[in-house]
Amino acid sequence: MSIIYSKHIETRIIMRSIDYDLPIEIYNNVKERFKDNETGYTIAVMKAIIHGRF
């Protein structure tokens, strides 16, 4: 399986100085995943501490 970042997440990673691998960690450790009905993509959503805040 491969994880491909959207342009949106790549932009947010740069703008917010987020660790590049954080979305992969979230995807691998999330308890729930959702499927986007329009694109068929799998979406993982989870709270994460970034720069000491949620």
C-alpha cells in the first residue's frame, strides 16, 4: 500500500512546520478510517499534538 499526500496536506505540512511523517503515523495508528464517496480515497482523522497543542 502506498500513501500519497494531496497538495493540500503538503502545503499544510510546510506552512505549519509539521513533521513530514506525521500524517503517515496518524494513518497507521488511527482507530477509525473513512472512505470518500466521490474519490474513493481512504481518510484518517485523529487529534495530534503539534507544537505542544492539539
